[in-house]
Amino acid sequence: MHRRTFLASAPATLVLPMAARAATDYTPGLVKKHLAAGDTVFLDFKTEWCTTCAAQERAIDALLRENPAYKDAITFINVDWDQHSNSDLARELKIPRRSTLVVLKGDQELGRIVAGTNKSKIKDLLDTALTAATA
């Protein structure tokens, strides 16, 4: 591959994995709004520079491609850790760090992964969310 071709195509490879998930960026009040509406919410506390977060994102995106029902039933919200680590949401949920994945339904936390990148464990968390969303 020529260097010019590589440099021109490199940004596209960064965008393609994100195309699998239509996640909403967090704003204050958004999570409570979705929970009040009865939605099952999958929170992804992450940063752009975190390698663990990137590994989690690759696993999530692969699972979403394998099972489109996740996208249809679950509300995905990205929480920028650099911006919202001291937010009411992070304090209320006792989020210890970036690379934390949390599933909520109503007033209950259904599951959580902290700094885990194991695809089967992330699948289990997504399955928990899907079950709650379709119940």
C-alpha cells in the first residue's frame, strides 16, 4: 500500500467501527429522561484516549453487528469521562473510572463491567439489557 493511500484511508477505519452503534452523547438529565420513559439504558463511560475503552468499543460494535436486536431495544449513551467524571450521574452510580459499562432499567442497575474487555462478558451484559428491554 502506498503511504498516500494509507494516510487517506486511515481516518475512515476509525469511523467505521462507530457506525455499528447509534449512541447518544450524554447531557445532564438525559439518562433520567430515558429511564422515566421505560427505556433500558446502556451507559459507556469512556474517553477518546483510553485503550481499554477502545477495546470495549470494538467488542460492543462486533456484538451489535452480530445481533441487531441490541440496537433496536437498548438506548446507548456515551458518557465522556473527561467531561463528566464529577457529574451527578457519575457520583450517584459510584462510577470508579473510565472504561465502565453500566446497564440501567427503571431505578435498578442490572449490571456493570469495570475495565473489562472480554467479549463474552460484554455479550452477557448486552443480553441482560436486551432481556430487560423486551420483558
